[in-house]
Amino acid sequence: MVIMEKKILQKGRSYYKKGKVLWVLKHKEKLFSKVLGTYPYYVEIDLAKNSNKCTCPQGKDCKHVAAALSAFEEGFYVESTNPLSEFSPESFIDKYFFEENPELGLETLLKELHYQMNNDESGSEVAKLIRKVLKLFPLSPSKEIGFQLRDIFEEFQRVFSDYNLTEDLEKEIEEATKDCSL
């Protein structure tokens, strides 16, 4: 197992407990993860070689790696035998959410949407995530998800009221949620 300082492991465990680990993918002896920090960071851990990488400024042996390890140790991961999952872990996770677990996918996307709503100055990532939610929503429609999506969108609408995109997204949300009696 990857060896890190106790303080970093504690911070990582705290990140995991706070829900900052969006997903972990295991392929053979490697783990891939997306962890919310100052920015979304991507983690790669090679369990066989006892090495790790992170896209954060520290680059390795960081709290994001420790958070991904904590999630893995707690059983919060998806396993894949598909060789392409190592090439594009996030694409594999998207496929997993769409085909096998849309409820978890919606929960994960909403978590990331809340995060991006507070961090995405352009609105581009938020709009992309809203559209991903709208694609998953018909597979697992619920009033709760619909309410959360509308709450996030109201904030988006307030911040980006002058964007033509805002009007388009509003129509897309209304269409997708109309049958949920919201």
C-alpha cells in the first residue's frame, strides 16, 4: 500500500468523509479517482509499484491521493477489466453511471454541480454538468433530484442571467422535469 505521512492520511480521510471523492475506478492494480479540492483533481495510484500521481500542485503523496485511498479502503470504488478504462477513466465512469447506476451518477453529478457552481467563473462546466444530469435524469427520475437541479439552475440563472445559454438550459430543464410534478 502507498505510504504517506500520518497528517496527509488524516486530511485525505477527512476529504473522503466530507464527500470530496467523486469516484474511484480500479483497473488491475491501479486506482483512478476524481477528488474535489481547490479544483477538481485527478489521481492515479499504482498499488503494485507503491506510487501515485495527482494533478494538484504537489503532484503526488497528497491529501487527494489519501482521499482516494480512503475511499478505496472503504469499498467506494468501481472495478473494470476493460483496458480502455485505464486510458480514459472518466469516460468509463460516465458509461458505468449511464448503463449500470444512474442513481449514483445523478448523486455524483449533483455533488460536482454544487462544487462547480461555487468555482466555475465561466459557467461552462456548470452548463456541461447540467446537461449530463439531464441525460441521466430520465433513467432515474425523482422529485428530489428535480428540485436539486432546479435550485442549482436558479443560482446559475442569477449569476449568468445575460447568457443566451441560460434560456436554453431553462427550457431543457423544464422539458426533462415536467413529468415529475415539480
